Amino acid sequence: MRSSTPPFLDNALRLLLFGGKGGVGKTTCAAAAALLLARSAPSRSFRLVSADPAHSLLDSLADCSIPANLTVVELDAKERTDEFRASTRGRLHEIAAAGTFLDAVDIDQILDLSLPGLDELAVFLEISESLERSPGGCMIVDTAPSGHTLRLLTVPANVRLWVEALDALLAKRRYMRKVFGDEGADDPLELLVGGWNAAVDRMESLLRDPARCRFVPVTTAEALGVRETAKLWTELQHLGVPVSDLIVNQVHSTSACPTCSQSHNLEKRQVTQLAAISRPARLWAVELFADEVRGERMLTEFWDYARPIEASENIAPLESVPNFEARVERPANRPWPGVQLLLFSGKGGVGKTTLACATALRTTRDFPGKRILLLSTDPAHSLSPCLGIAVGSLPTPVFGNLEAIEIDAQADFDLLRRHYERDVEELLSPVSGAFEVAFDRAAISKILELAPPGLDELMALTSVIDLLARDRYDLVVLDSASTGHFIRLLELPQLVEQWLATIFGLLLKYKRLLHLPRFTDQLILLSKNLKTFRKILSDSARSAVYAVSIPTEMAFAETKDLLAACGRININTPMVFLNRLTPPRNCRLCTALERRETIVLERFEQAFALRQLIPVYQQGELTGVDRLLRFGDSLYHSPEMEMCHST
């Protein structure tokens, strides 16, 4: 291999993970790395896995000839979860029956719930079990966007909480076996829980071993991508996950074209900042290709274009970097007066945050009498860098009648947990010496471990919806997580309602034993807000999802999946923003990009003919309130234009 080849493309590794902000090319990097590694070591087995709920791995591979020693998996977390539940249900039933006062009907209801963290656990099990089945093999993982990837990397700690809950349930059984002299024989339930604990230990050891594992952050040289990568880098250091290199993808080379040259100078400034943050890791640049990087030829050649970024490279002075503006040839219809909830969704990295911010700012002009809230539910928030204002978990004034919040979902869930723990402590403390209660205290205290995954995000969102219901705000503009996680969030209310029904049933059935007033009040409020959220979401006069995409084949496929999912649950999707189109220029690269994008634009127009399609020709980065205000004004029709159209 050439001396300039990134060192993570080394066949000594067992686990190679690519992660970062959505839309930066993680899938491309993972697919190209898997092909290169598999072809360079034909006697070794490789497994390429997509852990993103919105898969694009097979789209990326397209016409590739897959080597015989490479297996490609787009992981179906639900299918993997169902398999896990089916294989462990009987044992989990035994554990619950041995450790609680619950009867068989109660236990069955609980086991039917969507247990916490199972999506991430499914990915975790796929990685750990596959590596154990193939001791000499290597796994390459295309991860979900960074906020959710960090959840995957914390699965070992979360699984330990889950194992602790099961261990607490086994405590009574363990004590009784000791009393009756049966502790010498192997207990299959103890072996099951112990096996999971050992698997976590092995996986945690692998994730922290630089000789066997490497995490490669991928970014583009734009301000939002660099900021998110810096946060990811910090978290990876905290978790002890080895990182030696970062990929800066889709960079412009020097050119006589003003557009390409200006982009090149802007990018070099961002790369300098990233290099300073991520020392001693090495940065690698991969240039922007005229063709979309997918299929045999492009993926095979991809790493040939990776070059190390030298610290001595010159950076353009600030005054030589001009301001960029976006161009919108067909402005969108303005949000209508009765709308209460606008949700922006799409593939990671397509510009959801920028469009959500610009739209929220524009509505301050269209509806000066309305109280408007701009809200982020993405675990990796981007409102602050986009607006150029520090936004936190409390309403922050932005402009005029607009406020913004970056939801701290974990804080809301922690409050629920504190109410619950305080209620349990007060409930059981008067009889803390009783034998049964000593064990039931541990079992009862773990009930929140049964909450469905994503409950924290939904709690935070419904708490804001409560502000709508109480007339604190008239309109909420939501910058959501990427497609796969957004779809999960839309489908989550049904799971949470099932969980609430089960918990309320237990509280009612055992009301003499389970008197938990603070916890019950919190659940009642959650249930009320959940009904309000579903009611608004299903009313096309009050809410809409604005899809955001970019002109690539993979983004087109993901947009179809998003709109199909919204259609299944009857959510209004009147508009698609096709963002980041290349403006016409007398430049070979720009001309090639424009030609490629025009073909995809035609596909969007045909597939979504019943929706308003808004092409947005964008250059550079749109950050700061002033520039976003101008962008918002160009993005939507003026009232005068709408009157002309209606006439």
C-alpha cells in the first residue's frame, strides 16, 4: 500500500467504524474501505454493516462486484430485536417471576413492551456476535449520525444497567437457593445474565484497544460539520475510543472558477480550526468529485484521492473570503396562518437546520403577532452555530417574536426518574426491614428501565407541545433528527401509549402497594401531552412536515422513504426543498455537477409532482441571523406575489 494511504486501512484491525454528521460521506468511506480491505486480503473474512436506520449502503454499492470474503448487511434493528426477544422471552419471564410480586399476566404485558435501548442493543449484538463467530475477521461499520452513534458507543454502560436490573430481580432467587442449599448447582438464569455481562466486557475492551479498533470521524469542511466533529472528537476521547485520523470529505481544489476558488478558501479556514482541535490525530482530505461517488469505479478509486493535510498549507486571509448567498428560482408558498407545527426532516447533512432557522425567522415577518418557537430535537444540536447565538434548554430570544430551544431530552427523563425514585423511597422506607420488601425495592426501582427507547426525546417534545396547548406559543418550527430517527420519533407515540397503558394498569392493580403520586402525576401529564401531539400531527390544517433533500440518488431514495412513512401515518407533507444545487458556472467541475444534478432534479419532479418542489441553489455557508433572514425572504413568496398567483 502507498505511504499516503490512511493508516486505518490496515488489515490488522478487527473493528473499523466511520461516523460523523449526516450527509458527510460516512457510507461512501465505509463502502470504499470494505472493498479495498477485502480485495487486499482475500483469505480473511470481512463484514460491512450499516447501523443507520435510514440505510443507503446498498444504494452506494450499486453495481459493485462484492468480493467472496465480504458480507454486506443493512441491519434491520427491529428484526434483530424481535429475534432477541423471542430467544430470551422464556428466561426473562422466569427472572421476573422469581424476583417480583407480579403475576404471569403482568410479566407478559411487560415483556411485550419495547424494552429500552433494544435498537442500539441490536446493533451492538450484531457487532459483538459477528466478531466472536469470526475470530480472525474484521467488521466495518457505517454508523448513524453522530448524536445516535454516541448512544451506540455507550451501549456497554447501558447494557450494564439492564443487567443490573435483571440481577436485582435474581437476588431473591439467589438468596432462596442459598437458604435451601441449592447454590452449588449451575443456575441457567444466572448463566444467561452472566453471559451478557461477559459479552459487554469483551466488547468494551475491543472498543478501547487501538491495536484492534479504530473510529474514523468523517466531516465536510463547513462550519456546522466541523463544530459537530469537534464535539464528537471530544466525546470519543472521553469514552476512550481510539481515533488516529479524521476524513475531510468533498473539498474543493484550487481553481480559476470563482465559485470553486472561494469554496476552497472557506474550507481551508475550517480545516485549520479542525486540525487545531483534533491534535494529534491526522487529517485527510478527499476532493469533491464531479460524479456521485457510488458504484464499482468510483468506490474502487475513492481512497486514491485521499491526501494528508499538511499543517503548513496556506490559508486565505479573512478579507479575501466573500459572503455567499443562496438563489431560489421558484419560491415556496408561505406557511398558512392556522399552522401550529412545522417539522423539517430529511437525510443528515442536507440543510434541515439552515432551512428551519430561515423559515422560523421569515415567519416573524409574516406573522408579527404570533409567538414563535424554533426547536431542535436532534441529539447533536446545530441551532447555536447556525444562528450564531448561544441556544440552551430554556427559551432564548432570537429575533423579534422568535425564541429558540435546544431540547435537553435527558434532563426531562432524569426529572421523571427522580420523582419515581423519591416516591419508591417514601413508599418502602416504613417497612424496609421486611424480607420481601428488601428484594421488591430493588425490583420496583428498576421499572423505568422498561421504558421504550426514545421516550426521553418524546417527553421533551411533548413538553413543548404542552406550551402550544397552554397558548405560550402559537407556532413551533422543529429541526428534527435525520430521517431514520425522525420516522422512529413519529411512530414512537404508539409504543409509548402501550407502555403507559401497561404502567397505569400495574399502578391501578397494585394501588395499595404502588402508591407513587409524583411519578403518576408525571405520567398523566405525559399521556395528556402525547394525545395533544398526535392530534396536532394528524391535522393537516395545523401541522406539516417539510422534506429537505439534496440532488443525489441516495438522498432521492431516502426522501421517498420519508414521504412514504409520513403517508402511512397520515401526516401532511406539502413541500420538498431540493437544497444545495450547483449554480451554472463556466467551470468543468461546476458544469459536471450541474449536469448530474439536473437528472436527479427531474426524478424529484416526476416522483413528487403533487407536492411543491423548491430548488435551492446554494453556495457557501448560511449562518447568522442577518444572512438567514435574507435567505428566508428569498425562500418564500412575498404576499404580493401570492396575490398575483391566485389572481
